[in-house]
Amino acid sequence: MLTKIDHIGIAVRSIVEARKFYEQALGLVCEHQETVESQKVKTAFFTVGDVHIELLEPTHDDSPIAVFLAKKGEGIHHIAYQSDNIGQQLQDAADQGCTLIHEKPIQGAGGKEIAFLHPKSSFGVLTEFCCPSKEHASGILPK
Ligand code: ZN
């Protein structure tokens, strides 16, 4: 089951440049920056209420974010829904005919398990499911 919108991913050419807007014009605080090697992205997180804004900057020319920027330019890249059972969520979407980018969850920023549906199945919006990793949920790893 989906429990909330966890975050909105925004593709930017430079996190250093984009942070100025979020910090100075919007008055938000950057809480966390992390490079996710598997996705070839640098990320920066802000929080509004209980929804996060995730800035995404490519670290390589063949990063999915670099491809997105070349095609569409900067802007909203994906919507991430929190799920209480990401494996089941993927199975249900697949059963309904959705094309999955990830058949199984992968490790995302913040130690979360994440998986993407292909935007051709979701009316042009790249859709992510995410859930806190079991280690985080049970308090084995520090946040
Ligand atoms: Zn995301």
C-alpha cells in the first residue's frame, strides 16, 4: 500500500547553483547530500512538511539524469511514493501491465529501498516506490 508522497525528484545541472534557490529564495535547509554511485547522481535533500525535495545532479555523462537533462532540460524528474511493501507494490504494478525499470528494489539515497516504473506506463511521469530499509526501520543502522 502507498502511504504518502515521500519526495519529488528534480533534475538540475548543478546542485551548488540550485541550492541557492532552495536555501535563499525559499528559505529551506539542505539536510543531506549524498552521491549514489549506482545511479551516477549526486543528491541533495530538503524537507517541506513531511515531503522531501530531492535535487539530482549527474556525476557522469551516461547517468540517467544526464540523459534526462539532455532531452528535457532541468525540471521535475520523478515522483516518489512511500510504500509499506515495495516488493508487493512492484508485483501489483506489473500484474496491472506496468513496465518496470527495476524488477526488484535497489539501494537508493538515505539507505532506502527504491524501484522505478517506466514513464511510458505512467502517463509520462517517472514513478518511484520507496521504503526505508529494514535495517533503518529496526534501528540497526544510524540514520
Ligand atoms: Zn527519488
